[in-house]
Amino acid sequence: MGTTTIKWEEGKVIAFDDSVEHEAWNNSAFDRLVLIFDIWRPELTQTERDQITAIFDVVDNYR
């Protein structure tokens, strides 16, 4: 885990790579909205992308 702590500031956006182990806290009395964008890392091969997609398909269809 990294040693950097980033504090959100009202009116500002925080973007980070969540493939790195991390923690997040909301120690306020207010709700927090998180938007997650899945973006392929450019160093992944097409085969790796296909394998990851297959894994997520299995997880998404598990009942």
C-alpha cells in the first residue's frame, strides 16, 4: 500500500488508479458518491483483455 493520503476538497475531483491496493474513508456526516470507470490498462494484450472479460462474465452471471 502506498503512503500517500489525498483529502477531497469541495468542488474538486479526485481520480486514481484503483488497481493499486488502497483504502478510502468517509468520516463525514454526508453521503459520498463514487463514479467508477473501467478503463483497460494500455499494457494489457488482447488475450489478457479477453481472459479478464471472461472472468467478469462468469462472476456477473453467478447466481
